[in-house]
Amino acid sequence: MAAAVALASPLRRLLRAPHQRRAMPAPYFFFSRGRCSAALVVAGAGARDSAVKGSVDRNAAEEVRNILDMAGRASQRRDVFHTNFLTPPIIKEAMLAIENLADIKAVAQGGYPQAERCRISVGHPDSMTSNQDIVAALSISGNFRLEPCSHGDFLGAILGTGITREKVGDILLQGERGAQVLVDPELVDYLTSTLEKVGKVGVSCTQIPLLALEYEPPRTKSFKTVESSLRVDALASAGFKISRTKLASLIGAGDVRVNWTPVLKNGVTLKSGDVVSVSGMGRLKIGEVVTTRKGKYAVELIQYL
């Protein structure tokens, strides 16, 4: 009994704490066409504030500051820090802030070349003599032929075990076979022994080599809608086929994001290329936008399956 309690305490801290003791709140890496690339040079915290001033996304400014703070500490201590998994907008904003800095080497890893969510190892060049394994792959298998599950179903099942979102990377769907998931290596044993069901389907969860990952362009379907405005409540309600009242409620609860940033108002205007996600419903991308003769907007919506 005492052993179980001793094990539960550090595990609870790992699952609930958004960052490990050595990891800093937000990371940075090179961003190119949705891929995480390796080897970029960053620098000390001396230019932190001036670099952050160039950040376009106000919501990312604090995270960029944390990134530069981490870079400065890594340089001073000649140590290596690892971040949690990050979203593409933070990657982009961080790269803009650090592109003119020096004396720090950072390597991004998402588990495979096209990874969207990645972790960063950052440290003094003398300390980073080899790439560390900071991403692990899991195979979640089951019979999904009669009960197909979405990206949101797999993510919900994983988060339902008590793990926080930033500990989970990309989820690669495999149709009726299940999915492959990238996670923090320290959670492998916990998930393989805890995750037993996704939706209504019983599953087995096992670790696999990163080389065994099966990845391809995400499956999508496109359709068009004609709306009087490009507001998020208009386009998202059409894309997810829910009422504007329901969507407004989800926005109020913090369950709607645009480009991975929570939306707080119904009137946020969208544009081509924006990605809208709703917790438990998936995500969609705004495609081509054309103004009709009557002054309305014909919008292509690309839904990720």
C-alpha cells in the first residue's frame, strides 16, 4: 500500500503539471510548411523584450518571452532543456523572435518529418552533442470497423486518463485499425497500462519504434457554404453543423480555437487559411473565399476527418 502511494504521488505531478522540472513553459523551433526542422541558433535573454515586440500574435508574446528566458538559462548553465509539445503558431512566432540571436542550438522533434506538434531541445552547442529521444510513439489498436473514431475521440480518451494536452503530439489515424500517437516518453508506461477504451471500442496500447509510424497527408472533405459574414460563429456553425447558439456557448466555455488560440468573442473575422477547432468535434480549415454578386461570401470549408 505504501509503495502504491509513493508511486502515485510523482505520477500525479507528472500528469497534472504542464511542464517538468527541467522544462520551461514554452519553446521554439524552425517552422517551414508545417514541418518541424532541426538546427537553429538562438540566443541569450538580453534581446528578449525587443524581439518580442516584433511578435504579431499578442497571445503568443508571453510564451515567446519564456522561450528567450529559457535560451538565456541554457546558455549560462551550458545545459539542455526540453519543452512540451507546441503548436504551429507558437513555432512561427518564436522563430521570428529568435532568428537574429545566437549562441544557443535548438533541435525540434515531432517524431516524423511532417509533424505538426513538436518538442524542442535547446542548449549550448557544446552540450548538445547528440539528439536525445524526447518523443515516443504508441500504437492504439482495436476493431473500429463498426465504431469508427475520430481524432477527437482518441485525444479525448488520452486526456481522460489525466494527461494534459501539451504532453501529446500528433495523432495519426489508421482507419478501422486505430491510431498511432506521439507522446512524452515518460508517459509510455502509464498509458500502456491505463488506456483501455476509445469511445465504445476496447483497445490495446503498445509502444512502437518511431520508424514504424505510418503517416500520410491528412484525410479531408471539402464543401461550400454561402454566408453574409466571415465571422467565426457563422462559418464554424456551418462547418460543424451546429447552431450559432450552441457555438456561442462553446466559445464562452473556451472550447473554440482559431489557429490554436482560444476565441473569446463571436465576432472574430476569419480569412482563407485559418484553422478552426472545436473541442470534441475536430477542426476545419477556411479555403477559398469569393464575394458573390449579392455581397455575400461563398466559402470553401475543408474538414479534417
